Amino acid sequence: MLKTLYEKCYVAPYVRHAWVGDRAVILDLHSESYFALDPTASQIWLQVTLQNTREESLRNLKERYSADAARVEADVDAFVQRCLTAGLLTDRQSTPPQTNGESAQRGPARGLFSIRAWWSLFHTTRWLSRHGFFRTYKAALRMAKPKEDRAGHRGKLLSKAVRAFARAENYFYLKKAPRDCLPRSLALFRFLRSVGLPAEHCIGVQQFPFLAHAWTQCCGHVVHEDSSNPERFTIIARISA
């Protein structure tokens, strides 16, 4: 017997999920782990993450499957209990992370672009090495969103920034190159945000064969990266502009 039966659960604040085909793929930012659920478990995950009550979830799943009602209840409760134990689900609703107010008040620094881009690469890789992905990603989540550019010069600024980042990469060694998408994309995201551009960071997955990839977008376009990624990968985690 399970110790407790859930009434309503919520996705943990450090968990992201997306649908790839008929399966749910889960990214646990804290443990840096991916989980690809089978179709049945995916349907249970869907019911729970819709914030349905246990009764609503069981009713919907019983209508979908012709299995014995007691078997459905046991499978649902066992799955939810495992997710609660693993920290993928929680019984408390969390609030979204807040941006740093002080950073939001300061204007973007745009001088010495290449040096700033190099520093962004150095800072990001050092943080990943010392603190791991979870804390580094949390810091990126808290970066202030840039204010609206009333002058409408984002296109020129973006081109200048990307050229500076490309130059900086020539003077920076990434140990995992060319499989360095995570530090590169996070560094580019931080750099573009620091100069006042509405950058977005994306992590995507594909199902067969399973593959994860990270990249940066800005102003609706993939930046300094293969522009076909939005078509090849399903976005599972995004830091929006």
C-alpha cells in the first residue's frame, strides 16, 4: 500500500517537459537528467500536469483505457508516488523566478563588445565548472529582461554583437568543442542580454535517436547557429525574452 494518495500535484519548479510524438520527455534541471516516458506513463503525466485532481485523472484515464479500474488506480498512484519521490512533482504550487531588479534598472553596457563577449564565455564556463548546470541555469533565468528599444536599432546591434561573439570564440578554448552547445548558447544568451537585446535560450530534444541540443534565439531568429534547429528539435525548456 502507498503511504499517501495524491489529490493534486504540480510540476517541480526545476522540471521542464515537452511532447515528442506520443511521449512526454522530462528534463530535470537539478539532476541534469532526461526521462522519456512510455505512451501510457505519458498519459498519466499529462493528466497530473493539467493539475487535475486524482479523481478527475482517474476518470479520464478509465475512459481512455479498457483496463480494470483497480489496476488503473494502482498504476496512477504508483507513478505519481515515484515522481513525488524523485522530485519531479510536488504537492505545492511554486511561483516563477523573479528577475534581478537592480540589473533591470541599469542600462545595457555596449562598449568593448569583443571583450565583453569573451568575458561572457569565461564566466559561463567557470560557473558551469564550479557550480554545475542547475545553478548556472537559475542565474540565467534571473537575468533582467531588456527594456524596449524605442530607437528600433536591434537589427544592427544584433549583427554587431554576433560578430563580436564570433571573434571572442577565436580566443577562447572550449574543452568539449564541437559538442559545446550548452556553454556556448548560455554564454551567447548572457552576452546578448547584457547589451540590451531580447535573447531567448532554448533546450530542445528529438526522440529517435534521442538527442538534446541548446541554442540561442533573438528577435524571432536563431542566432549564431543552425537555423533549422526549431524544426529538428522540440523545445523542452526556454528562457523567454
